[in-house]
Amino acid sequence: MKTKFINFLVSILYVPLLFIGQFIGNIFGTLLSLIILNFDLLWFSYFANLLSEILFMLIGGIIGGYICGYLISKIYKNYNLFYISIFPFFITLLYLAFIFIFLPFDGVEINITSFGDAGACILSLIFFYYFLKENLKKKKS
């Protein structure tokens, strides 16, 4: 029971670490998206131009998820993947509900930026979980 509670307390660090990771990721993602948008590949440039408004958010979500996973694995080395993922999953569901359910009731229009925020949040959770899962595999071998 004590280990489950410690895992839950450590998982609460997901939110502040996600803000830091997404901030760093958005800066890096902005620079990277500028480089990506300068390629002259026809199919790729069309896709990149379509996503140009949210590309930095998506890259920020990936980098933010990895930073969260890395820092949480360094803070608490004996984590349980299931219990440490409960709070981040709950926060992601709440944020997605806020974007797509609660904001439209207040008259806010759902646009490409809303999908960028949602995508970054989902990618952060996916890459957070993936990093911690791969870290556990490395520890076992």
C-alpha cells in the first residue's frame, strides 16, 4: 500500500514537469518546424504546411513527455508503471474534456489550435508512458 501511495505522489509531479517539458519542447519545436518547413519535398511540404500552426505543439508534446518520463524515473527509481500512470491519464482526460466539451459551451470555437493542444497532450502521455515502459525493460535485463 505504501508503494502505491508513493507512486501516486510521484505521479503528481507530472503536471509541473509537463509544463517545463512542453515549454522547452515548444521552443525546440518552433526551431525544428522552421527547418522542416524549408524542405522542398512536394508531399511533405503540403503536409507540413497543413500542420504548420500546430507542428510546434506536437513536437513540444513529444519532448515534454520524454522529459517527464526521464525526470520521474530519476526521482523515483522503484516505480510501478500502472500506478504512476493513473494521475497523468486522469489529467489528460480532464484536459481533453475541457477543450472539446466545456469550452464550446462557453462559446469558444473549436479550431486547429484546439486539436494541436489536444494532440500535444495525448502525445505527452503516450511518450511519458513509452519512456517509463522502456526504462523498466532496461532495468529487468
